[in-house]
Amino acid sequence: MIYSTIPVNNGNLRKHQLDAKNAILRAWDTFDSVMLQMPTGTGKTYLFTSIIKDLIAFYKSQKREINILVVAHRLELLDQIAASLKNYGIPCGFIQGTREQHLWQRVQVGSILSLISERNELGVRRCKFDFIIVDEAHHTLADSYKRLFDMFPEAKKLGVTATPWRMNHESFLSVYQTLITTPQVKWFIKNHLLSDFDYVSVKPDSNIQKLVNSIDISATGDFVNDALSEAFDNQRIRSKLYDSFHKYASDRKGIVYAINKQHARNIAELYTSKGFLSVNIDCDTPKDDRDRLIKEFKAGNIQVLVNVELFTEGFDCPDVSFIQLARPTRSLALYLQQVGRGLRITEGKEKTIFIDNVGLYNYFGLPDANRKWQHHFQGRDVPEEMKYESRGNLAMDIPERSYDEDDEAMMVVRGSGSLDESVEANEVLQDEAFNLCDYYQVNGNERNFSVYTLVKKKGKPTGEVGNVAYQYNENDGKFAFSSDVSKNIALLKVNTKLKSVLLFSASMCGISQEELFKLDGVNPEDGLSAFNLLKIIAKVYEIRNAEQTQCPTP
């Protein structure tokens, strides 16, 4: 069957949804199992519902039976999917918990655990699904999903997610054959399909950031939850949360992400005691109470929802105008899901503000940073993102003294200086990546960069990176080179790893140590950063290669 030729009814789909829809149908011509990446809040559910409607119409025109399964792992997601199907005039059955089942419906919406349960397995197999669509498909590597896929080997599969990423960097190729990507978050903001934002964060050299970096890491790859609670759920740090909320978002409605239930209760009680009505919600909140509180929040009667990993997937409240991050994590997926709750657009909403009290920006960059999803899908390292992840492994000494108010002031990462009159907005430098003499890859900017070795096979670069050869962070001690050769040589004596990289790279271009700092581009007055010196060497190497000049073997 040629899926790319079936008649389609695109209704109110936007261009990015149309492009994704066409790409999915074309991919099904070649592959049985396809994954789609599309940012949070850009209409994944409406997209795959439109595909379902087209498939049903086509099979009906051919007088053929069709059975479609839509899978999710949370009750809230199932209800949203059912509502979307209803809007398209598509009835569905449920395979979830104790709900009454109507397996004769051509479309079933099911929770993954109910679908593979012993009680339901026989009935599920009898459905003989032709298509399986998985929402929040970054969970698909779990054994439960693999069991479901194995039950229907002939079915076409589609997994949709905003974040094809796993903590252990595992590839998705064991369950999906190809990944379709949509534009980056920046594009959606530029085209007014997602909300613009301001961002404030703790400083990279703050004691809060050092405390985050010192937390033990669990077997799952994320921070140990009990250790987070012990370190962050205290009056001093909670007061910092309140201070930053009051400073940046006291007139806004929003969501706070907490570490655990007690942490959420403590934050909600603090904010409410200060006159800002706040409630805490978690997985143990009875469904009726949860629905009532969310309804009150959406109506504007509650200002702040404090939750524990509840509003990371499937929660839709477009007029949320602040997100406060109070739970450290090493998960890029969790970070993007959390901030994604604040990026939805609605009338009258100009910008969302993200208040990052635990320095997730220092790990993952801004919410609209360009992501190399194909690399993540394939389980390949992304060097420019590794510098964020590596910080969680750094041993940090936390001074035995009270927190210095100036050190702990929030910095404006993105936004106007009016956000914070006491802290000058830092210029955020864009990261760059370039190869250095076919032996290294440099990633970062003048203030913070890493040099990685390039992996070679039979003397040729493979495109993969190896170990970190050198790391620079100006917060650990800023320096620059001048035109004084003797001073530069003295400087390298205390930076031996950088010295090795510089001298080896220079030798590849036939440049001696004495000549190294006389390259064109060195400004004797302002000095030259190590990052820019490496860029100059890389450029010289490229020019000499282009001139087919043979570089000496080191």
C-alpha cells in the first residue's frame, strides 16, 4: 500500500502539521515504525487525530476493516486523546483500568499497562490492530511497549514526542526505524505559534549551583531524590524561591515544579501565607480534587500550582505566564517538558517568564536552544550539550559560610534589564563548534568551552568525539593571551592541558611555540582569548589544507 497517495483532509492543520503529516505518510511507504519529534504545545495530538480520520475514510472507501490503537501512559493523556477524537467525530473505546470496554470500536485508546495485562491480553490480541500510535513516545524503550509492539508485528507504528532523548543516551532504533523532525522551538516562537519568554537563573558560580552539582546521582542517571530533599527543602532555600517569585512573577499565574510531596506542600504553604493563593497537587491527590483544583486554577481563582512531576506531559493551560523550577534534574526531556507548559500561546499573553532557582539553564541552555534530535534518536553524543551534562559530575567545594546575597542574586539570562534593576543582564554568547586540525573538536564560546578528541579509525576521523582534552570556564579564572611571548609561555605552564592542545595543533600547521602568539588577529591591547586563538589555528589549518600544503606529522 502506498500511504503517501491516500486522500487527505487537512482541515485546520497548520503548515508545520501538514508538512509533518505528509512526511509520516511518505515514511510509511518505506518503514513500518516511524517516530515524530514536535515541540510541546505545537499540536501533536491534533496531527495524529487527523491522520486517524484520513485512514478511516480511506479504508471505508476501499470497504476494508481497520483497527487503530492509540497508547499513552497517563490517564490525563488518554482523556485528552479521546477529546481530540471526539472533536473529529471519531468514537473510541477505552482499554484502561476498570473502564467499560467497547472493543468493537475501530479506534481504541489504551494505557500501556492495561493493554499488556494478563486480564486484557487475549481481548487486545483479538483486535488485530493495523496501526499503533504512541503518545509521549520517548517512553517506548520500556519493555512494556516492546511487548505490545511484538503482539502486532504487521501493524504500522507511529510514536510522537517532543523529546526523543533518554537519560542513558540509548538509541530508539530498536523500536523505530526513522525519525521525522519539525522546526526548532525558535521557529515556532518567531512565527507566533509558541510564546516568547524571559529567563532568569542562578549564576553558574553561585553556591546554589555548586550545591546542585554536589548531589549524588542515582542508578537511573538523575539526582538522588532524598538527597535533593535534604539539601533543598529548608527554610533558607524556600525563602529564596519565594523572593524570586515575588520579584519576577507576583502578578502572574503559574506553576512551580517541586522535588517531592512534602517540598510541594511547604512551598504552597509559604506562598499562601504571603498572600498568594497556592495549592500543591501530586499523584496521590484524589482525581475529583485534582480536577476541581485545576479548574479553579484555569479560572484564575488559584494563582500558583505547586506540583511533583504531574504537569510535565499532557497539561494544557495556555495562560500560564510563569514557570518556577525548584527541582534539579539531569534529564533534558524533563526540563523541556516542564518549560514547555509555559510556552503555549493565548490572547493577551505577551511573554512567559522562567524562574530557574536550581540552574537548569547551566545544564541545558535556554528552552529554545537548537537540539540535534537525530543524534539523540540514534543514541549519539552531542558535544555542545555534553558540557552541560558534565557539570553534574564536577566535584564542588561548598564554603562553610552563610550564603552571600550578591553571589546568590538571580541573573537575567534573557530579557530586558528592567526585569532586575540590581543585576546587570549578562550577554549570552552563542555556542560554536569547529574541528581543530582533524584531531580535536571545540564546542562552546569564549567564556565556557570544551575541547574533545576526535575518534579515528584507520587514521581517519569518524565524526564521533572521544574524551575531553581541555575545559575552560571563565568563572574558574579568566585569562587571555597577549603579544608578549614570554608571558604567554609562563601562562601555559599553569595550564598544561591547554598547552598540549595548543602546541600540538600549532605543530600540525608548522607553527613553532615562539611563532604561535604572533599570528594575525592577536590584539596586543585587549588580549586574545584561548577560544579565539584555537579558532585562528583552525582557520590557518583549513587555509593550508586548501593550498594543499603538507602539514608535518607530529
